[in-house]
Amino acid sequence: MANNLSLNIVFFHPDLGIGGAERLVIDAAVGLQTLGHKVTIFTSHCDPKHCFDEARDGTLDVRVRGNTLVPPSILGRFAILCAILRQLHLILQISIFSSELSELRPNAFFVDQLSAGVPLLRLLQPNARILFYCHFPDKLLAKRSGWIKSLYRAPFDWLESWSTGCSDSIVVNSRFTRSVFGDAFPGLRGRQPTVIHPCVDVNVTDDAEKLDKGLWSGMKVLLSINRFERKKDVGLAIRAFAGLSEGERKGTRLVIAGISLPPYALSSDIFLIANQHHLGGYDQRVPENTSYHTELCDLAESLGLKIATARTVVSALAISSHVQVLFLLSVPNTFKSTLLRSARLLVYTPRNEHFGIVPLEAMLAGIPVLAANEGGPTETVVDGETGWLRDVGKVEEWTEVMRQVLVEGDAEGGVKQMGEKGRERVKAKFSKEKMAERLQQEILDMMSRPREARISVTAVVVVAGLVGALISSIAWLVI
């Protein structure tokens, strides 16, 4: 897209570590910068040893502010409260206690994950427009175990809705997320968020692809990549695989790999703590990870499948060819591409996934995808063309697709053609360049629209006082 207008765009992100939300922010910032805009990222935390290359090698102007008064959590709790206070501290530090933000002369702000600071930004920078990127409503991610937790969350839920509505433009990561947005925020049903999908790096060299082939030579691999959480329903892949006959499973293996945990997929009550510890797809400190892994092992054995668990890449490569289901715990991202290029099919079992980046990575690697016919995958996988979309309640349908890929696919060449079409689809619709162009257009459209009424100082002060009083009261009760 040709663009002769250079804008000053300032990003605000809570913790610029390694995760799905962080990857999107980095890609968006680099993409807009490539299109000729000046980009600055403010964050409360960025560890040079635990961030993406672009955040530390000078590609992007990343500035850490607002990290001296409030800790990420208090005794391992109140992370959402601390995150909000850290964001407000950051904004005040660069706006009131210094002229750093004004000197940048921002035309637009990109805010994601936490919307609490949006009203304050509007008050302090009335001439700049604000885009809020909603990965998924936080109120739908937060766990509410008991009335105390629900009471504790109430002011944050209200604040999320009000502050999100103060932005000039709201963007979501999928049509599925947009479909739940109105239900999550009844007061914002008049707002129609724009969908801008996350992207993947499509600049993969042929040499890299050749090097990535050859794992478990001679075996036909079905691959599941996800976190060890019950909501991901990895057991569906095991049950479907067990539905194949012994002869059909000969020379095949179902590989179930855990991946690093994207902080944006967590409730904000714990995402900062997750960033600190860099939790993986399997972590012994997370009870659900260990218990669900045990459940999956028991399920596979009860279905007569030979299983093994590997905790390192080296041990995974040494697994006996007799093992039919292999569990890989906390797979490094660098090894994930190797796994993908070794597979015949990606089996993606989550239902109502917000978006799902793994199906895109698989299609880019030329691997067809078998996924649920609901949620984010319906926007990335084309049924019958780049993969299959099937009902999670009909295991036999998943088994039939596996059979087609393992037994019938080679003869017809259909699997290879699907892989090629998937790669073409990702390059055409989900590249960094495409995402940057869509984001740029949304910002330009936002700036061209008449702005709603200004945020008054009284409104911000009153809301801050009420929320502060509620938070203090609830914290006193909980402590």
C-alpha cells in the first residue's frame, strides 16, 4: 500500500517478553515502521535475555518505564491490580513527571492487553487517537472460584468495559473474538470492532525447509501442538488415533507436543507471573499440566496404545519405533518448525479457540490441518482445500481424516496439494506485510473519523476514586 503520510505511533504493552501477544506487538510495530512511520514502544518490563530479537537489537525503539513503584504482584497475588497501577505509573511518568511523551508528538497510540490507561491517555493527549487491540476480553479469561474472587473481579470487569469504550478504535484478532465481544461488554454493543488477524513470518528459505526434514525417518507422523490443559481437549486426538486399526497405525506415530505458554492466553491475574517464570506447555509447578499429562497417558494406555514421554529433543529422537504416542514436554520454539516439517497432518483439537497461530504455522510448512469447525480455525483453515474442519463431538470423523492422510493420501496426492494450497493461503492473507497494511488503514480511518466527546478530568478522577475505593475494600477483605 502506498502511503506518503508518516505518523508518530506510540505502543503501550505491559510486559514485552516472549509470547503470542508480544509477537503480535513486535510484528505490528516493525510492519508500521517498514511502511514509513516512526514507532516507539513503552513497556513496564523487558528483559533483554527474555524477549524477541527486535526488542533488543535496535530494530525497535523500546523504552522501559513505570517499573519502580509497583511490583508485578504482591506475595504472588493481585497481579491484575499491580499491572493496572504499573500502566498508570508508566503513563504519568512520561507525561506528567517528564516531557518524554510530548516530545514524541504522537499522532496515534496502540494499546493492547490492558485498557485501564486509555482514559488517562485521552485526557493527557487529547489530539492523539487511540487504537485498542483486544486479544480476548480479560473478564472471560479470569477464573472465578467463589464469591470472594467474583467480588474482587467486579471493579476490574467494569473498568475494562468502560476504558475499552474510551478508545477511538477497537480491533480484535478474529471474527470469533468479535462475536463474543458484545456479550462480554453489553455497554459496547454499539461498537463494531475491526478484525485484524495475527500473522506469521512467511520468509522461510528452502534450505531451512530441507534441514528440517528427517525426524523419525520412515514414520508417518500426526502432530498435536498445544498446552497441556484440559480445555485444549488433546484427548480427542488420542481417541481418534486409537480408532484406526492396528494395520493402519503400522509405521505411524501421534506426537503430542507442549509449547511455550503465550501470556495473552492467560487471565491477567497471572500473565505477569507467567512472564517472569516463562512457563512452558508443560510445567511441573502447574498442577493442571502434570495431572492432565497423566490423564492423557492413562487414556492412551487404556486404548491399547504404546506410549513414551520425552523431556528433551535428544531423548525424543531416541524413542523406539514401537512407540505409537509420544509426549514431548515444553518444546522449544526453534524445534517446533522441525516437528511441523516432519508431520503429515496437524491435529488441532481446541474448541472455540480465540484465533490459533499453530494452524497457520502448519500450513506455512505445507502441512494440512485437521481442526474443530468452530472458533478461530474456521477463519484460517479452508475445509477440503487446506485441511479439514470437523465436529469435536464426532470422534469417528477425526479418525476418518487420519485414515485418509495415512492410508489413502499418498496414492491420491491430495495431502501434498492441500499443503501447497495452505502455504499459498498463508502467504497471501496472513503475512506480516498484510497485517501491517490493514493496521495502517485502520489507524488512518480512525484519524479521519469525527471524535466522540472528550474525556473530562472530573470523570477520570471520579472513576479512579470509586475504583480505588472498591479495590482497597476488596483487598482488605481478601488479605
